[in-house]
Amino acid sequence: MIDVASVQALLQPLFPGLLGVRLLEISPERVRAELEVRPNLGTTGGILHGGAYMAFADTLGAVGTFLNLSPGRTTTTTDSSTKFMAGARVGTKVRAECVPLHRGRTTMVWQTAITNDQGKLCAVVTQTQLILDAKS
């Protein structure tokens, strides 16, 4: 069984590590994480940039797919749709929960709900992950 610490270690030297994604819970049915809203992830208005929400959610959907892959398979995002509802201020944290809507043989669809530190829904991201054969 793959644990949170192992997956966090895989992410750390990559873009999600740079972003500051901190995994809280991982399973084939759900991925939960948090992200500190730092000034370098914000807009001039002092709120989390939309691209940061999207990258945060994309990471969680990829992790969820990874946890469901059979040996010799890999994944890539084919599309993503984001709906923004509220902002998250610099100096706070956002939390996300990502769940599968579809886990098929060739694609998986994941939906991530991101909330601010008051529990208000900030964004909902739905993404499709393509399942591929890993290159040897």
C-alpha cells in the first residue's frame, strides 16, 4: 500500500512541491490536501491566483488516478474545467477534497472541491485523466 509520505516525497522535487501541495489523505476513492496561500501564489488583490487553484486540483486528480493504475500504466490530464466561487486570502490555507466521478479502463474523471479557511467553497475543478501504457 502506498502511503501519504511516499507520494509526498515523489511530489516534493516536482511542480507540486514548488507549489506547496501538502497531502493529508490518499486512497483510490479520495485525495485530501492543503495549500498555504503565499504572496507568490497570489494576484495583485492578495488572493490565490486562479492558476494555482487549477494546478492544486490537477495534482490531486493525478494522484488519485495514480493510486488506481494497474502496473505498467501511467496517466496524463487531457482536459480540465474550473468554476470559481470565492477567493482565499494570502496568509490563509485552502483545503481540497478530490473524488472520482468515473474510473474506467482508458480514462478517469476526478472532481476537486477547494475551500478557504472559513469552509467556503472557492472552486470546483473537474478533470479527465487519460490512462496510458508506461514507456519502457
